[in-house]
Amino acid sequence: MSASLPHDILKKYKKEFSIFFEAGTSEGDSTQTAIELGFNEIYTIELDKETYRRAFKRFELTPKVHVYNAHSVGALKAILPFIESPVLFFLDAHPDHYHDITPVLQELEIIKSWKFPSSIIIDDMRLMGKNLWKDITIPVIINKLYEINPNFEITFEENGHAPGDLLVADYR
């Protein structure tokens, strides 16, 4: 459903994960895909207030979906201590027209200190090393991922924006 995280990609890496954590809700298409794939709990974070309101309205009657209007770094710090099992993370919080924020390295640092093995999908590899992302390159991200888990299997997947636009760090 979502161009950022296609159904077949999320299905491929879901495995036995029951929790999905998304940084960057946007209109909620990846959240909807996570619902369709049967995740038991879904946490999705959106910084922009109007976009958050639309996503909240879309999922307000779905109890397993928790939509937050927050910065992804603060949300990860607040929510992760209450999650007691592995998570499939989708990191898609990035600069837009209103916010000069590129939190992916901070998000990974928080995940690094967490106690459960997890897999991580990061969107927008086509933007790394450019403009607002100029200091965040693919090698920098990969090095940070290997700090989290030196056994990650790193692959790149297609999402409709560009070849290899999704970086996947799969711990199994």
C-alpha cells in the first residue's frame, strides 16, 4: 500500500515480530500495511501536527495502533522501556518543509541501548549525503547499525522511489 514501505517488503521481514515501531507516520500507509500483516501492537510517531491529526483520526478506532505527535527521538526514549519483546523498526522521520531535523543517527543510538534483538528498516537512502542529509551517509548509517549488532545482515530493497532506497538491517 505505501510507496515508502511496500506490503511485500514489510511482509518479507515481519517474520515472528509482533510489534512494529514507525518513526514518520505521514498519512499512515505503512501503519495500515502493518495492520494488514497482523502486528499485535503498532507504534507510529509523527512530528507535524496536522499530519498527526489525520493519522490519529484514521486509526482512532484501532486499539492496537498508538499514534503519537512527537519527535521520534523523544518518543523512542519514552516508549521503548515499556516494550518487552523484539520490534521491527521502520525509520522514516526526516527533514521536510517545516522541520530541519534528521534524526536517524539519534534514533539508532537509542535502539543501540535497548535490550531486545530487533530488525531495522531505514527509508530514503537516495537522500543520504545530500542537502539536509549531507552529514548522514550510507556508510555512516551502516557503521552505526553494526554498533547495534555486528551480525546484522544489511540489504537494500526497492520501494518505488529509487532502487535500493530502503536499507534493511536484519538480525536473523
